[in-house]
Amino acid sequence: MGAPTLPLSFVRVCVAAEDRELAKRLYRSILVSEDHLVTGGILDLTLDGPASWGLAMLARFRGRESEARAHFEHAMSMARKTAGRPVLTLIACEYADLLSKSDAPEDQAQALTLAREADREAQAMGMHAAQGAARALIDAHEQTKPDDIAPSGEADVFTR
């Protein structure tokens, strides 16, 4: 029916508390609203972002990587449609972190592309914490991966 009533910060608290049972229940309750945007509530007057971003966080926490990937892709698509550059930047950082854990060269390339674009966007918007997270991913990649893994040749993921 309507969008989830819980702000995405509740998902973050659940993951930080490592509450697996609550994560399972939250995932089920949010899944029906995947195509909605989540607000911080009437009192907050904030827009948290796509519900699918919360689903991506919960799926990742629960070790369901393929579901997390699909939800991250959906969340990025939703953020693009709503011109939510700050939210898209944060989602891209988290998705890049997930992909950077993979041994697959194509995942490494996509992670690097996402991190570089998130770094650029975060710098342009003055999002210092997000820029720091993106830079950390880029630096870790450059220290541990050979130069033969170049960024993917995809179009700018922030505008496609």
C-alpha cells in the first residue's frame, strides 16, 4: 500500500546492532515497498532515499549478495530518476564497497568506476564524509590491485 514508515536510519541501526532477526523482519516488511522513496517521517521532513537502498543494506548484512546487488542497482536507478545526486553518491559508495570485495575483475572495474564517480560527485557537493569513503575505496584498490584492472568503460553511472 504505502511507503515504509521506518526511516532508513532504522535499517542502519539494525545492521550496526547486528540484529539478524530484526533484519529478516525488516527486509520482509520493506520488500513490498521496493519502488517507493522513504521519508524520515512527518516530523523529520526528510527524504532518506529509495526503499531498495534499505533492502540492499539488509540483504548485504544477511549475506545475500546477489539480492544486495539487485537492490543496489534498483536503488541507483530510483535515485537517478528522482535526481537525488547526494543519495546516489552514498548508494554508489556502498555498492562500490560491496563490489570491491569480489575477486571478479569486472566487479573490481565497476567498483573502481563507482568509487571514482562518487568521489567526483561528493567533492562537487561538499560531501566530505562520502568523499573520504570513496577515496578510501580508490586508494585500497590502487594499493592491492594491479594496474591491469581499469575502470569499466560504462557511461557515467550518475546519468544513465
